[in-house]
Amino acid sequence: MPADFKLFVGVDQTGASRPGGRGAYPLATAMIFETAPGSWRLCLTDARGRGLSLARFTPTDMALLLETQTALPRKRVGGVADAAWMVDCVFGLPSVVLAPRHPRAKPDSQALWREISRARRFTFEGKDFGRAPAESFFQSLRPAGKPPRRKCEVLSGANSVFHFEPYQKNVQTGTYRIWKDMAEARDGEPWANFWPMDSAQLGGRAGKRGRPWIFEGYPSLFWKNILGTSSRTPKILPSLLEKNFSDHLDISADDRRLMTQDPDYADAAVLAVGGCLLQKNGKLWEPFPGFRKLAGLRFEGWISGLTSKGAV
């Protein structure tokens, strides 16, 4: 596995599409980076005070995001491939879905990438993004009977991309949007490492050099398991972050204002800081003893920050 990350980027999902379903809205983003040993800075805005965002979840847009942050010490933290990207998106499917479809897939993220690549040119009734295309895309993968769930979804109570009820649309629609962005970035070819599939814990691999690491993370779980509160209240977030962060943490007035006023940016900040805290606690790569022995990780992946209760 790579050395400790000095840059964490939190990306909050949105499945909202533009009129006609021909495009999607930007993804609220936050980043935390090390400025000196024991000192970190959390940023949600650019030099003009505008909220950071990704127009699309692609390597090009990732690079543009880092370029807009003039305070980022690039020589110290590196670039896109040197960061940990904590993303509010499903990166894995139930073994009962993927294993039969890809029986000869390598013990890494190959099976997942093959499914992501299917989203590249997927449309439904003339729409590229939105609820209808997302439902149609995942419906084509859903086996007959009760909708399957990953083990980590059952343990965490997280929603599945295979549930089509209205109150569960966000995870399905938001995941499809990010998958489609990723598929169209390099004509469906893999360009990122997924944890845990590509980590050294599985198959003896340590990921492909020059590719960013992507971790599945859910704001609601980070608020509860890492920050210690079930109340996702943006106005109390600055004090919560400072309480849970042992090192010096610099947050500008503009960034404090944005995270306390916009729930999407609050969640993006929680994802970024949460990833950093998981690393500091030694739980980013291996969240609990025995994690490597879990069956199905190569297909199902895992949710960052999920504890071992009932897992082994």
C-alpha cells in the first residue's frame, strides 16, 4: 500500500440531472491537506470564495480542482494520484450479482470496472442522467426475487442500488451518475484504484502506480462513527471537527460559513476529515482485525468507517 496520504478529498454525491437528463449538476467537494508536520488545513472554497466542486468525476476534473486551490502545497501533498478520494458512492455489488457475471475476473477491481464501463453510453428514453436511466441501468443487473444487498450494507443499514423505492433513489441515482462519469473519462478503461479490491490486503496487490485511490464513504456513517453524533447539523460541524482532530486544524472564515450553511458541503467536509482521521487511527486500510479474511470483498468492496460488529 502507498505511504500515508497528505491530501484527502471528500466528494458528496448528487443524482440531480439538468433539464432533459442531458447532464448532471456539480459535485460538492472539500479537501484537507497537511501544511506541516502536525498541521492541516480544511478547504471548501477557492481563492474567490466559491465552493469547490467537480463538474464530473474524471481525472481531468480532479486535476482542475486541485489547480483551483492555490493554497495547496503541491510539492508536499502531490497531485491527483497521491490523494485519497473519499466518495459518497457505491463501489461494489453483491457477490451473487458479480461472481456469476465475471467468474474469471482477476482478484482486484476488474469485475467492478467492467460493470462501470457499461454506463459509458447508457441512455434511457433519450436521457443520460437522472432517476429513470439509473433505475433502468441497475434493473438490468438485478436478479429475480428479493433485491440483494452487500454484507457491508446489511451491517451498516445502508441503502442498496437495487432498491427502487422513492426514498432510496438518491444512492442509486447518485451512484449511476458517478459511474457514468468514470466510464466516459477514459472510454471505459480503468483509471483508478478501488479500496479494498486493489489494496495489498487482497491478492497481494498494492494498486496500479499513478492511479488515485478511491474509498467508498457515507457522510451519515462518518457523522455517527467518527464524529460521534447522529445529528447531521451543519452549524455545529466546525466545533465537532476541532474536537475530534488532535492536530492543528486551520479552517478559514469562508470555509466555516459554507459548511455551516450548506448541508452538501458539510457532508463533503465530513468525508475528507473522516478519511484523514481513519488514517490517523490506523483504520483506513484495515478497519478491524480479520478484515482480510472476509469473503466477497473482491466483488462487494466495503464502506469506509464501518466497524467490525457482526462482520467476521
